[in-house]
Amino acid sequence: MPPASPSSRHQGATLTPWFSPEATPHHRGVYQRAFPAGPYSCWDGRQWRYDAVSPDMAALQTAPSGVQAARWRGLSEPPPEHCLTCRGHGVVDHGDDDASREPLIDPCPDC
């Protein structure tokens, strides 16, 4: 599979190798995913969120992806403009509301 280029915000960034679908990320956030998923999806700590065409759009998705098993990779180092609150995604995921099970996602207060 030819490597896809990172978003313009992360041009020149070094990407990790592709991880198997059985492995899950250690950190929440947006990752590049291989077909049949992706090209980008946000890992929320439990599952992959709906696939999107860009990292920024992936960060805004709240519904689960229909494809939970796909190879994935991410940035090998935080980008220079790395925000410590949202890790560069522009949003903060507070999990799901206990009563409604709706995702609690807010714009990052520090970006």
C-alpha cells in the first residue's frame, strides 16, 4: 500500500509503521487507517469513530465506525504545534453522558 501523506498541518511528520487491526492505540486521537476503513478515524479509547477524509473531520465524528478492524498508524512524535489539552485535534472528548449515552465533545479551550 503506498503511504498516504499526512495532513498539511503535519507535512514532513514521521509516521509510525502500520499496526495490525488487533492492536489498539495507547492514546485517544486521530489516526490514519487502511482500507476498508479511513482514510482517517478517531480512536476514543474504546472504539474507532466514524471514518473521515481528513484528520480535522475525523476529530469531529461521534458515531462509531462501521469498520472496527483495519490497519492503522499515527504520528511517531507530537507535532510542533501540539496542544497538551487536545493533542492537536481541536476538540476534547469527555466520554459519553451516563444517562443519554451521547458523546460529550467540546471545542478545545486552549486552541
